Amino acid sequence: MFKRELYLKKIRKMIDKEEVKIITGIRRSGKTCLLKLIENELIERGIPEENIIYISFESAKYDHINNYKDLNDCIFEITKDIKGKIYLLFDEIQMVENWEKSINSYRIDLDSDIYITGSNSKLLSGEFATLLSGRYIRINVFPFSFKEYVEYSMEKYDMINYEQNYNPLKLVNSSAEKLYSYNPLFISQFQNYISFGGFPALIKYDDMEKFDYIRDIYDSVILRDILERNKIKDIDLLKRLIKYAISTTGQTFSSLSISKYLKSEGIKTSPKTILNYMDQMTNSFLIYKAQREDIKGKNMLKSLEKYYVVDNSFYHMFNDEETWDMGSILESIVYIELLRRGYRVTVGKIDNEEVDFVARKNNQVIYIQVAETIMSKKTKEREHSSLKKIKDNYPKYIITEDRIRSPVGSFIHLNIIDFLLSDYETF
């Protein structure tokens, strides 16, 4: 199995801690694989295998477990003769009714360390949040980053290794030959990543099989994580909104405008219903919402937020390449990458202009503009304008597909490939 160190580093620090480890993310993003990696990590640490209980609720072996009472009967029977700490690993726990009652009781009744996965953010709401307030840590798993995509491809196909310790952010003035973005291999891989995204299993398929696989993931999310879970009746409206949200990734969203447009098409619905459906899409991790903030006033704005699709493969599913908005695609990739690296991200507003991203982590703030290119004077001035208005001294980046870095004064101009392959800990 490919070791996803980005997540394992976080988990290693939490092993044997009392907090319940909750691994969430869209279907087939690698949650099950991560749970298996945790199991291997425990075995490598010398934990007896009989002390590690792994249950996948998608397996027919556990079809008899429908609710928390069934689960309790199973767990207390399995663990009754086990000596020492017990490690409980539950995959897709949301399939068990009232599962949160069991998880809370195991914390009290067993000497246990608990790890669970789920494909819906509502795992962290309702009774669970009440029972385990402050006693859990959430780890959100995304499809492969471009860095993971490159590393996995090289591991799988025994390609040449790239310099693991090289960091483009430290070499802004270095020669172009040292930058990843000048390497034909990485350029080709990035084009594949844009087209087909980062779902881990995709690498082994040819292009036509990839489309079928992506469609299968999409259908699973729609059917199992949105329709069934929320008992939605107007399926046509939901599908229209999903297509709209994915196709307009990174664009300003107005439920009122969409409601008026649908009305002109003969579909009656309210802004409230539209927002409810958008929430259900975010709960399934299909899209992510970025709120807007006033940089000068330092307050959050309650309208015109943006939504970003979790993986570009879904954008490709709905849009022919000839009609792609490359600026929006790159913006979406950067937004998800910032979340993956642990940043809290908003869309910035300063006067009447926009800063694509304001990203915060560990008292660090960075400002980012994303564009396909800034080689033209007009585009460069547009991308510079809002950044120039920010008077603090935090770093300001412009990320593009340009391989020739345009002089940008005090701003740092990065090629998107160099950004995506930069060290997780540095950026």
C-alpha cells in the first residue's frame, strides 16, 4: 500500500491518546487504505494482532450489525478475553444506526484506542457532537494531491525519483533548469492530473476506464450519501444543482440568482431549498464552501461565497475540454491543496476587489492570487491590484501556469507545478 505520510504524520502523534480519531472524506479517497495503514503501524509497534479489531461495515461478514446494540454484542464478545489495550478500527461507521452511543461507551467500558471512518460530515453533528464534545480529532482525507500522484506513479511504474528535499519556495532566484515545471515528465503528469484528478485507484486504468470509474464514484455519492441519507424527493433539481456547482467551480454563488434562473426555466424552487441542497453536497464532501471575508474589516461576509469541487475529474465529467475555464480549474486545485495542507481558507475582499485566497495556519497568513497566466500587461495589473492594497507584511503569492516568472515586485510568482510539489511543511 502507498503510505500517505501527510496523514500518517498526524495520526502517529495521536496513537494511544484518548481522543477518538475520525477519518472523513469523499468515497474512494483512500480512507479504508489509511485505516489499513494504521493497522500496519500498530502491528509494527508490537501491538498483538488479536488486540486490533478491524470491522468494515461494507463487508457482508458484518451484515448482521444494523444498530448500536448489534455492534455492542459483537465487540463485547470479541474482546471479552483480550488482555491489554484494545484498538478498534471501524470503516464506514455511519452504516450503523446510533453508532455514536457505542463509541462513547467503549471509551468508558474498555481500555481502547478508537479509529473510525465515514463518508459524511454529519458524523460530527447531532448526538455524536454532544456525547464526545472535545474528545475527538478529525482528519479529513482528500483524493491524491499532485505530489502524492507523482510519488505513487513513480513507485508504481519505477520511474526516476525527483529530489525529495528540493523546495521551489527557497529557490525563487535559481536557474529554470532546477524547477519541476521545466521537467517534461511533470508537465505531462500535471495534464493527466487536471484531466482525471487524484482518486487513488485511477492510475491503474486507461482513459476510458477512468471515465467509467469516476462516473461510478459520482453515482455512489449521489445515491448513497445524498439521496438516501437525506430522503430527497426532487432528484432532477438536485442533479441540476450538482452539475451547476461543479461546472462553475470557483465562481461567486448566489442562491437568489439561481432560483430566478430556474424559475425562468419553469422550475419553481426557493433560495432556501437551493442552499439546503448545497449543504448536502458539502456534507458528502463533493464540494467545499469558501466564505468571503473583508480583509480590512476582518469580518466574515454572509453572501456571495464560493464552492470548489473536491476533484477535477468531476469537472471533466460535465465539461468538454474545449470549454474548460482553466483559471477556475487551477483555482479549485489550489484551494483544495491548501485545505489538504491544513490551512483555513477564505476568499478575500478589499474595497471592491477580490483576493482569491486568504490562508491561515499556526498564526501564519498568506495571500494568494491564481491565474492561468500573467504574461499580458492587463492580466498582470489585474492580479497585482488587490494584493497591492494589502498593507501588512505577510507573504503574497501569484500562482500560474507560466514557466517564465514575470517580475512581480514584492510578490512571489510560482508555477502551479512547483507549488504543488513544494514541501508540505514549508508552504
